Amino acid sequence: MLPSEVFAKNVLISPLNWGMGHVARCIPLISKLLEQSNLIFIACNESQREIFEFYFINKNVTYIEHEGYPFRFKGKGKFWLDMLIDSVRLSKRKSNELLEVDSLIDIYKIDIIISDHRYGFFSKKCKSIFMTHQLNLPVKGVFKIVQKLHENEISKFHYIWVLDDEKSTVAGKLSRNYGKFEVHYIGLLSRFSLYDKTEKVFPNVVIVSGPEPYAEQFYLEQLRIAKELTIETIIISPKLYSSAIEDSKIRVLCSENWIEKDEVILRAKKITSRSGYSTIMDILELKSDFEYFPTNGQSEQIYLSKLHQM
């Protein structure tokens, strides 16, 4: 089953709450599914819903309040250790989510579930799809056990949609299938595919993203760099992490309106960002120049940054 084959169904979809990249890449998918006469039910938290609502005004979309996973990061670049410490809370949330999904299927007469990398967003009651760009997690040493757990979880789903082509051109070894799964490569998903292209006029646009406190760290780092540049820089940030900036070359766009942010990103000659996969898909769609700064300790971003800046 491919996205193009889903017609006139009740589709329940939920993105992982790890930053907003998962929300961003669900936007073009939902748009396509709406065009194919599907009824869309989005299970998400409040902050995710606020973003979706910018793109699906007056559309046939039903929002269902749904708790995210309890991620807590200390900002020291030890992601796997942070998650290991919180493993009990994460496991409990997954168990509760499985029960919640079964209930939602009955209430809303769901035909198909699409999980954007949520292990607990699954049910045996209907076709369940796991969407990811990572068949293989970038883990080493003792953390290889995490890969085994990952494989066990995604093998429960009826279908696996991989955000890449069959040659794994964009995600490299992360999306490569070594014969362990039957997968469908569905290409890249970027909300910027929904826009008409426009003239690029902004020399440097910085996109601040990712979970806290890493987003704040990136903002402050890029603000320092921008002050040393001779070109105009626009920093797009979910929050204003510093006081007033007395530098005519720097403008901070701290808006809750994603459409407003998109209008700036569309016109960026160069994009400076973290090397999150959703951001990479966007930049490839935009065909902008880019510079990536991987999040400290996040092995996936370090790998993708090296892959695309060779």
C-alpha cells in the first residue's frame, strides 16, 4: 500500500513530538490524502495542532487531543542516556497509547492508521502504517540493543513507509533496507512542495528547531555568528531567547504563524539550520544553498550533516 492508493478512507495519523519536523513532513502527506477523498483524523498535542491548523483551514480534518511522549533532555549531547533514564516513563506512555488507539478506532470508525515514528500508535484492528526515514538507527556499542528493539517494534506494523528513494539517496545507510523488512519507499515529503516557487532575496535565513534546550543553544550560537557576518541574517525561531538585538543586519522572526515563516524560507538564498531529516527534505525541495550544524551528540544529525556537506 502506497499513499497514492489510499482513497475514501477514515485515516488516523499522529506525528512524534520530537521537535516539529514530524509535524512538518505530515503536512504534505495529509494534503495529498485529503485530495484523495479521505477523512483525516489527526491525533496530536496542542502545540502540534496549532501548526496543522495553519495549513488545513476549512478542510475535512478532525483533531483529537493526544499526549506526546515524555522526552526530557539535559542539553549535554547525551541523547541515548537521557532516554535510557526516562525509559520507564516512555514505556508507560507507549502502553497507554496502544489502548488509546484501539479506543479511537472504535469511536471514529478508522480504516487506516499512520504513525510517524510513534511505536505505540498501532493496532491490530486495522491496517497500521509506520512512517520513518530510519530503518537503521545510528547506534554503536552497547546501544546496538536499541536497534533490535526498534526492529521489533516496527515489524508489528502492517506496512512500513520509508521517506527516501530505493537507492537511499537522501538518508543513506539510515533508510537502507538490508532485507529485514518489506518496505515501500515513498520519496521525500516537504510542505514547500505545496507552494509556487518565488524569487530568492534573503542572503541567509537561520531556522531554529529541535527539542529544548538544544533549540535555545542553536539560537544563541547562530546569533553570535550572525553578528560577525557582513550580510543580512533572518533568524526564524519558535521563541525569543534573548533581549533586544541592536544590530541592523539581524532580524528575528519569532512568529507562531508558520505560513508567515514559510514565506521567508521560500525566499532564502541560503538556509542555515540543524541537519534534521525533515529540514533536509525541505532544503532539497527549495533548492537553496545550505549550511548544517548538527545537534551536539545527536548521531543521526551528525551522520546526515557529513553525508550532505561532502
